[in-house]
Amino acid sequence: MSRSVRNLIGLAGFFLIWEGVVRLGLVERAFLPTPTDVVRELGQLVGDESFIRDVIATVLAWLLAVLVSVAVAVPAGLLLGSLPWLRTGTRVLIEFLRPIPPVALIPLIIMTIGSGPEAKISLAFYASVWPILFNIVYALDEIDPLLLDTSRSFGNGRVRTLATVALPHVAPFAFTGLRLSAAIALIVTVSTEYLAGSAVGVGAYIIDVANNAGQMEKVLAGTVVIGLIGYLANEGLERLEKRLFRWSDTTRVEALT
């Protein structure tokens, strides 16, 4: 049985249990609509121009945050991983900033740059930069010193050794960090739309309909859209990772599991 078939069977089983729990009256339908109700509402939302704009706004903010985090985390990770003195000098600052929840910074962000798209992009970037950065730093620590010594023995300088030896070794780990960052960025983007009072976005749509009684199916339909976006993004990145890094031990291990 293929992996896709197993996934579909598990998903179908979950929806059947959900449908049964609601129809048997174990949970009131007003609080938890059936999957049938949610799918029906989802079909209506697909033709809703306003909701489509919300989806586009969320996806664009999420993509921009991920791209900026890659642009910052890759060179920063290479620098921290290859320059021990710089890593030591910034360790306290990084370990201080990393555990701070992005939602705790929402008041500061609103006061400084407002509640527009910049707020959710900034917070999603802040949350998603760390997995890529640390994956690169730790990957550099795992490089066989013999490879680096061999490169230097051929007369290669630090930059060339970094580009020809370190970067290929780091790339699969950085891509794994990217997959984690993409999921985190989506979570923070939608959460910021909830809490910062964004004018557009799926999070703004969900909080808006949640304030109206009897519209829980719309809330869950919006939630399903976010789940689909996250699933498709992770699935696409995973397939791309396997195609780009077939030679990597980490990719082969993931394929076996």
C-alpha cells in the first residue's frame, strides 16, 4: 500500500469519526459542524471574491516572510558556523531573542510599524529565520575536518572552501530548516492576522466570522484552507528536497521513513 493511499485512508477515517460524533449528538452541531457542512461552505467560499483576496493576501505575506528569512539565515548561518569567535560573541543575544514568542511582540510591532502587511511579514520572518539558521550552524559543525583540510591543501582559501565543500554539505540541512520555517511562518502569519486586527487575510476572515454566532462552519472552512496551504507547501518542498538532494544521507533516511 502506497504512502498516499495510507494517508487518504487515515484522513477518511478521521472525517468519518467526526461526522459520526456530531450526528450522534455527542457534540452540538452549533459548536462543531459536520465535515459535510464544512465542505459545503468551503465550496461556496471558493467562488467568493472577497475570500480569494484574503487567501492571496495571506499567501503573499507568508511567501515574502519565508524568502526574507532564507536571504538572511543562509549567509548568517554560514558566517556563524565558520567563524567561531563571531558565534561566541553573538550567542547570548541569539539565545535571548530565539525563545521570545512572536505573538508577544505584536504590541511593539503595531506601535512601530502598524498593523498592515508589514506586521505579519516581520513577525513571520522573526519566527521562521531560526530553524534555517541553526540547521546551517549545526551542519557546519558536523563536516568532516578531513574534507576541509583536503580543500585547503589544494590551495583553496576560506571563501572557496566554504562554497565548494561546506555549502554542498549544508544544503540538505538548510532545506530541512526551510520546511520547518515555512510551517512556522504560516502559523505566525495567520495568528498575527487574528490578533493584530489585519484588514485582509484568512486570519482576519476567520476572526470576523467567529464573532458572529452560528457561523462555525465558516470558521472551520477557513481553517481547512490554511491546513491545505500548509500541506501543499510541505508536500511540494519535500518532493523538491528529494529531487535536489538524492545523494544526501538525510534525504535517503527521510525517504525510507
